[in-house]
Amino acid sequence: GPNRRNGVDALTFTFGSRAWQHRSVGVRDGDGWVFCQRCNSRHWGIYGAAGLLMVRTDLPEPHVLLQLRAVWTHGGGTWSIPGGALDSHEVPADAAVREACEAVGVDVNAVEVKDVFLDDHLNWGYYTVIAHVRGDVLVDEGNYESDAVAWVPIPEVESYPLHAGLANSWPDLRTRVTATLG
């Protein structure tokens, strides 16, 4: 939870026996709902949101990590990628990696960012950060926002009940993921 040390706001997240601390410039100020001008619905993240689309490249066929969102969350019971609200001082790649560490316990040192895709909603945006990883980079169990995670072969992604945002973006994302595999 939030705490203050030496006058600096910090958030400490505990994953198993390890604690990870995110020091912020100011407070975590991105949490909150925005009413979308494009689709007339609400989206999480005052400054937008970002998620990490991890592509596992060490298998005979590339797989992506999907997260089953806990039932109580926005879009709960659907599969998506780990992500969440951007804070005012963050760039999308940093926010996506932070959120993946919080949500599913990814080893942040194993992530190699390859591309960023913006789903632009005029007054809000979702940044999907495409990154390559080698091996099972999940080092901890993550947090209460996930009911499950799975490494899924790319051709099988659309067979899962996807979060609406991922479902809408998947055709573009699949093309971009494929391009990163060159």
C-alpha cells in the first residue's frame, strides 16, 4: 500500500516473499475513471492506461501472456494483458512494465520492449507495449487482480473470451507482434 519515506511517496507491492517498491514523482495520481468521447463509455486511467503484451520467443512457436481478470475488476472474467492506469509522470513503457510486475509478478529485467501501439479514444488512450521475453519470466504470483495467467500460442488468442479492448485491438496487435518477430 501507499507510504511515505524521507518525504518521497512510494508504493510497496509484496509478491510472495519479495517486496518491490515503486517510487513516484508525487503520488500515484492516475487512478480514476474517464468518460470516453469516442465510444461513450468509461475507461480506467485519468492519463490513459498501458498494458504489457509479452511475447515468449524461446518456444518452438511464439506465445503471448494472457491474464484472466478477477471477476470483481472492470471487464472481470475476461482475458487480457496485464495493465493499468498511467500516472502523470510516466511514459507508457514504464507504466506497462510496472503494471505487469504488480499484476502478474513479471521479472522486469527480462523484458525487451519492441513496439508500442496506441488505441486512441480522443480524450483517453490505451498503450499496448509489445515486448519479447525468453523463458517463464513470472517470478511471483502477482496480485489479487488476476485469477489466472496463461502462455497462449498467437493463433489461439482469439479463441479466448477477451476483454473488449483487447478484442477490438487484437487484429492490429497481432500484425505488429508478427512484425517484431521479423
